[in-house]
Amino acid sequence: MDDIIVKKSGTVTLKRIVDGRDGALCIMNALQEIPFEIKRVYYINNLDPYSSIRGKHAHRKLRQVIFCINGSFTLSLDDGFTKQELLMREDNVGVILDPMLWHTMHDFSNGCVLLVAASDYYQEADYIRNYDEFLTLAREK
Ligand code: T46
């Protein structure tokens, strides 16, 4: 994974125990590798490698860590000043998505599975889905 240059992000690395032909086991602990109490975990699969695009929003208060636990995808980040694209392909390396970070997921491989640990329950009011509104808010802080 490249170094992260956008603000409001960072990486976390989970312990990965490789059991040879019996597979690999990765562990995430709240308030340890994950820098917050986890209230929600969700995963996304059945993506179309040619056309799926997810995200295209920022959150007002929610903190998240996103993992690619199978396959690969591109994570585009934008803190309002700086943009960066990251290739997600290591199942034990997650990217922190802190508030006011515009994020978009695309270019999914076959069989790609995303897993997200979130600091709070789903609330639509926490979303900023309009990019111009995001830019205004991100640049006034
Ligand atoms: C992110 C990526 C990876 C719920 O009802 N509960 C939930 O916990 C979530 C996450 C979504 N929803 C509903 C709300 C919408 O009607 O599912 C629909 C799609 O949700 P959303 O626009 O959040 O989906 P994504 O995949 O574009 O984005 C989500 C996260 O919001 C986002 O922060 O990183 O998954």
C-alpha cells in the first residue's frame, strides 16, 4: 500500500496468522488496531468488475476502517484539498475513513469482498452526498 497523503485517513494492520494449507486468520480488536469502539460491521460482495461504483460521499461524524478481504479494488480519497487513489489488495491492511473524507470505491476484481468496521449505527443524516456541499464544508474547517 502506498503512503497515505490525504488528511483524515491512515492505515491499520491486523495480525495475520497463516496456517499453510488451512488458510489465514486476521483479527481486528476495537480500540486496538481499530481506533474506536465498533458499533457496526458490514460487508459488500457481488460487485460487477465492469460497472460497480460505491461510496461517492463523506460522513459528518462517522469513523470507519475499510478492508478488502478478498480480491482487489481502487479506493479514491479526497479530503477537500488533496486527492489520492489506493489499490486495496491486502486482506489485513485497512484504511481509516474519518469524518469529512470523500471516498469512492471502484475497479473491483472478480470475487472482491469489502468489509467495514464503523463507529456508529447507520444514519442517513450523517451522509454528505453532494460533492459541492462537501467541498464547502471541508474547506471551511
Ligand atoms: C463505505 C462503503 C464501503 C443501510 O441501511 N445500513 C447500512 O449500514 C449501510 C452501510 C447502508 N444502508 C443502506 C442505505 C442505502 O439505502 O444501503 C444503501 C446503500 O448505502 P450506502 O450509500 O452507504 O452504500 P455504499 O456502499 O456506497 O457506502 C457504504 C458506506 O456508507 C461507505 O462509507 O465506505 O459502504
